[in-house]
Amino acid sequence: MREINASIPFDKRLWKQDIAGSKAHVAMLAAQGIVDGEDAQAITTGLNAIADDYAANGVPVDLDLEDIHMVTESRLAELIGPTAGRLHTARSRNDQVATDFRLWVRDAMDEVDAGLLALQRALLARAEEHVDAVMPGFTHLQSAQPVTLGHHLMAYYEMIRRDRSRFADARVRMNECPLGAAALAGTGFPLDRHMTAAALGFDRPTDNSLDSVSDRDFALDYLMAGTQLALHLSRLAEEFVIWASQPFGFVKLPDAYSTGSSIMPQKRNPDAAELVRGHAGRVMGCMTALCVTMKGLPLAYSKDMQDDKPPVFEAHDMLGLSIAAMTGMIETVTFRTDRMRALAESGFATATDLADWLVREGDIPFREAHHITGRAVATAEAAGVPLADLPIETLKGIDPRIDERVYAVLTVDASVASRMSHGGTAPAQVRARIAQARAALGDA
């Protein structure tokens, strides 16, 4: 029972938030005349000393004291005597931990957001660098249409933009203070919950004491937003794994983010990217674990909720590592744009441009143009040349409505330049979107 009941081995991570919450609480108690001002000052001085000790030496793990709240209160009693007992007036460990955990998750969201901002800037810098670099665009991992590397990288910028918005939305929702809800029913003491909420940076106090101590939506919001982020990071990591392979050869990974083989000296393994890909599964597992923990709990607090913190802590650590790794790789990877262009030119990626030209210039229904283009591709494939190298006589033999003007759309550069629709891959469109993104980040 001693071991299963104790949470101090993991909730010691909440010590900064626990100290902050206690200082705000005792200041409010003094302001309301519930605790003598001299006692409140002694408690605050003791809490400051404990914080300095924790920062220097870490939090002692004492299973008999169960959790960070009792460890701190016990230490406070050692420092200032029985006066320490006044700190817990008009609060419970239930509202205390709900407050501490919200504070921790709020800090975690801010850390993630700072990391994602750095990743966005890295993506913007490399996208701007390669705004004109042609590469194959894929569907089904088959060469489909030419795009630019800048456009491809900006697709991940958009994903990260949405991730940041999810964390921001969750932060607004969770920024309410449970402190003062006590065990579950509130308290008869004349608290000023608005004062403690403001002191801790919350927008307002929570409005229902039962919900205050039993709500873990904020932790689930964090994990769900983190899961979506982990999926995006994993997709980017998978691109690097594929692109670094010899058959693709689109990137050369920096030594700092790859490893060699213990037996094969020629190997450069994309280990950092593979680990980011693997971390996504662990983050999803953390989200599922907390969902299952919370799914059947009646109001208000149950001890099951002690298991709310380990999955959030684990996911946060994984996300921090993954964001840092992908940012570092984006900043330092060498893109082999010559290889990208060569493959874009070799896969009949401008076939759609030929079909579109037939529709525009020949007034041919698209389905018919599609069939004509299919015959042209088959002819080029048999001849072992790209579409742009087929003689005009050969193209006219496929369909007499084709003339010399078609060559203006059969190069990969012409193809990408023509995609001027909003959000398209045309370099002019990509440059405009990069400028908008920089302005949104305050970097314009």
C-alpha cells in the first residue's frame, strides 16, 4: 500500500507549481483575515527557502509522505513549526493538485509553442531557400506532378500552424483556477478565489467545485493536441527516412542527426528521424492511457486520477525531443536538388499539363484529353524519352490537334510556374505565402 499509494516519485515535477499555488493561497488567506499576516509571512518565507532547496538539491522522495504536497508541508513544518499547519486552511489536496497540474500543463503548452515557433521559422527559411527547386510531387508514393521543394516544406509549416492553434485553443479553455474548490464542495471560509486566480495567471476561478477537482480535460486536450503534433512530426520524419535512402537520394543527413553501423562502415542511418517516428506511437499511447483512466470515473475525485500525470509527463518529454530533433534536421540537412529535379523530369510528371493544354487549346473534353495523354506517355515510355523530347510529328500522329505550342507546358519548370491557383506550387504563390507566414510570426 505504501508503494502503490505514493505519487512523489513522479509528481515531484510539480514542485514549482506547488510552491506558487501555496504562496498565492496564503497571501489570499492573509488578505481575507483568515490567517494572521505574521503567520502568512513566515509561511511565505519558509516556502521560498524550500523552493531554493528544491532547485539546488532536488525534491526528496519519501513514500511515507505520499506526494509533493505533503513533502513540502512536512518540510515547512520543520522550518517554521506548527504555523505551517495554517497553510492548508480552506483547501484540500484535491483542489491543490488540480491547480498544480493545470499550472504545469499550461507551462508545458508554452514550451511546446516556443519549440513549434522555432520549427516554423526553420521551415520558412529552407522553403524560401528552395522556392524554385523542382522536385517530384507524389500520390501513392508514385511520381505524380512536379512541385517545388519550397512548396513541399510549406505544407509542413501549415500542419505546425494548425498544431499551434490547437494548443492555443486548449490553453484558453484550461486557464481557470480550481484553487478554493477544496475537497469537492467548496468551503465556508470567506475566500477570494478571484485573487488567487489572478495571482497565478488564470483568467478566472472555476465555476463548479465538483468539476474543479475532477476535471482533467485540460490534460486530455494537451495529449490530443500532442498526438496530432506527433503525427505531423512523424510524417516529416518519414519523408527524411525515405529521402535519405539511396534509391531516392534527395537529402544528405547531417552527422549530428544520423549514426553509423557497427558492422557496415558505409551506412548513414536516419536514427533521429526514426526515433521521432517511433515517439509518435508512445504519445498516442499516453493519450489513450489517460482516456481510459478517466472514462468511467464518477464525481468527484478518485484515486485513479493519480495516474493522470505520468502519461502527460512522458508525452511532453517525447514531444520536446521530437520537436528539437526535427528542427535541427530541417536547419542542417543538405537537400540534393539536382537529384530531385532529375527524378521530376524522368517520371512523365508533366502528363497532366499536356491534358490540361489539350482542354484549353484544343477545346477537348478532359476525359478525351486524358486518353490522348495516356497514348503520348506510352509512346514516350517506349522510346525511353520524356514527353518534352517527343518530336512534334510523333505527337501529331497521336492527335493532329497538338501543335508546337505544347512544348511550352511540357517542362517541369513551366509546369510548376503555371500552378498559380491560390495555394498552388508556383514559385510566385509560394513566395507570397512565405511572406504572409513571416508577417503572421512577426518576422516580416
